[in-house]
Amino acid sequence: MEHTLITECERLGISLSAEQISQFSAFGQALIEKNKVMNLTAITEPEAVAKLHFADCLALLKVVDFKNRSVIDVGCGAGFPGVPLKIGEASIDLTLLDSLQKRVNWLRETLEQIGLGANCVSSRAEEYAHREEYDIATSRAVARLNILCELCLPFVKVGGYFLAMKAAAADEELQEAKRAILLLGGKLECIAEYEIDGATRRVLVIKKVKPTPPQYPRRFAKIKQLPL
């Protein structure tokens, strides 16, 4: 795992200290072990974890400046991209947000064991009332972009960013989400591309240019039934 991670990070132009590599190794081992009794990830081979979870998430550090930023990872699941970002840039003030309590409990315990500080919260995104408090919101969730925008952009300060991690074929979702981005106070700044394990990945960089109207986000049933 460690050799693969170092190689992938070098290719991305990211250097890791011995302490960071040790933290990644400990988190990866904890993830693989816990996955035997709790469904955390479909990726369980150490080398694949290093590439498809760790390096994939660390690539965000080359997209915007995370130094001393407050970051909320929405629908973080097993901690991606939030945990790799925190290991890669220790100055991040990180909040990990997920609706499943047992997953959040595991994250809290595991991060404490490896000496990583983060605010681990079990809540639905539309119910977590911290409007426009974060410099950056991230999500690697599988929901459509128009839905993710309504869940994530309200968290972001004006001047901050929502980073949506998507596969290469994100054009259709982006067209579909144009109205939502505008309504919620966002503007597409750029699309960053990089390659992981031979596959092209995209990060949609959406800048918060004005406050989100107070009626958003709506209840999730309404968001899903009538997406913006």
C-alpha cells in the first residue's frame, strides 16, 4: 500500500512525509479490517485503496488551496475525500458529515487512534444547520450534481468553493445542474481533470458568489422528487 501511494502521489506532484504515510497506512488497515463486519467500501485490496481512495482524494489538494481552510465533507461515507485531505494538509479544520451513525462512530474512533482531529457528525445534510460557515465543501457521493449542489452549496461561505468529484462523463450532469448552481448562489469556475489508475477523473469547481436563498435546502424528499 505505502509504495503504491508514494508512486501515485509523486505522479500527481504531491510529496508525503513519513508521518503522513504512516497515518495513511494505519487508516487503510483499519478500513480494510472494519469492512469485514461493516459495509464501508467495495475497494478492499491495499493497492487499490491507495490508488482509488487515497491518491484520488489527495488530488484535490492540487485543485484549490486547502491551507488553513474550514472544510465540510458531505456524505463522507468511510471518510472520503475528507480524511485523506486532512492527512495531506493538517491545517484543515475538517467536518465529516454522514447520515449513518455507526459509520460516524467508526470514523471518530479510528481518527482518534491515528491522531487525526476532525469533527465527526451524524446528520442528514439538509438538516445540519450550519449555513455559509465553511470555506470549502466536498463530496464524492454518487447523487446527481443538481441534488448535490442543493445539499452542499448552502454550507459554503461567499467566496468559497464546492468541489464535486465526478467521473469523466460529467457533462450531462453539469448541463442538468446549471439552473441549480445559479439559484443556489454558485458559478462554475473550472473543471479540473487528472488520471487515476488509467481513468480520467473530474472535479467540478463551483465558486459561491452570492448567499444561498433561505428556502434551500428543502427537505430531501422534495429535493429528490423535484430537483432544481
